[in-house]
Amino acid sequence: MVSTSSERATPPHDDRPPNSEQVDPDAPTAADHTAPPFQPVSVRGPALVVLGIAGFIVVAGVVGSALASGGAPSLSVHRVTIPGGTVVQLTPAAQAMRSIVSAGEPPADIIGSLAVPTGSAVTGHVNSDQSVSQFDRTVKLRTGLSSDQVADVYRTVLPKLGWKVIYVGSGASRLAQGTEVLAKKGSGDSFYWEVGVVVSPTTSAGSTPFSVEVFELPDDN
């Protein structure tokens, strides 16, 4: 049977304008491809690492500098009462003896265990080892104390600073005549060290020259 035009199916109504394309309702839209908002990369982590490294370098530099310059611990005794009741103020010897410190010698535990009467003036130094033998150097000073007082200062204070006094007498120095106080002490560098303080007679001007010699002992001493 042949259908007539009135019986033909009517196509669905289409409201699209001519030449328009059909859009799939399930297809992603342009809004779906919008770029996410910009988020700057945090620099907190790397910055803290950099600051930590910088701080370590500064600390290491300070420590290295102190070791290289013979930096010494704080003096544990700041005054001493000598026979007769006189109280003598003391100053760390590291400052007065800086001219003889070289390449970390004397070690910090040796130079840090020495003192000079406060107000002592440095008048010179002697380099006996000339960097070709074991350390042996001397600092010359002058003080307003009498010769007996200076000798008493070292005879009294050296044991308090960890030294063992092994000699007190006269004429025992290569550099000058006078009263010598000789003491010995072990160091963390595995060597023993000696300090020899030679006190010359008080001058007519009322000042007393004295010297402090520091030397490293051979392995068998």
C-alpha cells in the first residue's frame, strides 16, 4: 500500500537557526577548561634552608677564626691574694701574648690558663723556635708591682689555673737574671707545656720588668 503525503511522518520541530551546529549537551564547555587561579610557589622551605646554611657558615667561621688565632677560654681566676694580704687584679694573658701566638699554638687550654697582673705593659717578645723547632716564645712585660710581689703572684696563681709549680729560684733563665717561677701543665694536644716567669729586680723608677716564656716539651717529658 502506498502512503499519501498526509500520512507521511512529520519531522520534529527544530528551532535552530539555519547553518547552526548541534551542541552535545554532555560535551565539556569552555568554562570547564578555565585555568586554575595562579598560586605562587612557596619559598619558605628553600629560604629556611638557605638561612640555615648561612648561619652554619657564620658560626663555623667564628669558631675557625678563634682556633686559628689561639682563642682562649675565659680566665677562671680574676684576682689573687699574695702573702702579706695584697690583692692583685689579673688580666687574661691571651691579649698580652697575642704577638707570640701562631697557627693555634700555644693551644687554647694553655694560653687560656695564664694571666698577667692588670696594668702590665708589653715591652717586647722573643721567638726562640723560629718556626723550625718545638714552640718556645717569650713575652716581656713591665708592671708597677715590686719584684717580690710579681713572683708571689705567679707562685700563688699558677696552681689555681691548673699548673704544677716545679721550680722557684734564681738564675734559671736564658734571658735575664732574677727570680723564676717554673710550672708544667698537660694540654689537650697530647703534649706537656711549661711556663717560665722570670722577674727582674725593681728599677729605681719603681717598675718591675718580667718575662713569661711558654714552651712545648718533647714527647718523652
